[in-house]
Amino acid sequence: MIKTHSICVSGEDLSVHLPNYKADKTLGNEHLMNLKNQIQQAKEDLDGNEDIEDILDCCGWIMKIILRAGLALVIEEENKYTRDLFPAYSIFSEHYPEKESVMKQALKYAINPVENPNEIIDFLDEIGNWMVNESEKWLQFYNPKKVRNMDL
């Protein structure tokens, strides 16, 4: 974050002492390594949940994870990364046009979460299983030993 998202406004600029940073498989790995567990956790948190604020929070949280994981799937081809949701959706959709409409729904849920936990769970069943399978393929190719923290 210091290297890519900040500027020095006072004191010594620490960024010059840090290694250069680029969007690559190490960053993709961070987003994809725990995706299956995060989707499962969201589904468990939503199942039977009647707390509207908790449901809305969970919906927004997991949809942001889905969108950023989508970008992580193509990070090596694109050599770019953003935490911004719309660009992540757009870049992903260029590579997976058949999933554009589903990812667009994830974007809508991230911006305007819904109160219906079953609607979210159904959506996670649809996109989540596909995302987990794609993540597993990605990990098999870029991180077959499934090292949690890859070297830069």
C-alpha cells in the first residue's frame, strides 16, 4: 500500500526503501487462495440469518471478494490490478464474456446489497462454484504447491 497507494507528505519517504511492486501472480494468489473458504463462510453466515444489517454487510463483503477474485484470475495476462469494483468487473468480463452478466450482478450486489439471504446464497451457488473451480485451475498452474504467501 505504501508503494502503490500513498505519497509522502512529511518526514522520510519510506517507499524508496521498499522493493518495486507490480500486479502479478503473488497478488492473484492472495485473492484466490482463500476464495472457497470465504464463499463457504458467507453462505454459513447467511443461512437462517434474520439480522438485516448483518445480511447486507455480508452481501457487500462477499461480492467485493468475488469481483476482486475475478480480476485475480486474469492478473497475469493483464499485469494490472485495482481494488475498484467496476474496473475489476470490466477487465474480468473481457476475458470471460460468457460470465459478464453474472459478474455484473455481483457488482450490483456489491454496490446495493440485498436483504434476502436466500437470494445471495443462490447466487453464490451459481457463481461461487464456477469461481472456485477456476481458482483451483489458476492455483494449479501458478501455485501447484498451494503456498499461502508466495515470494515476490
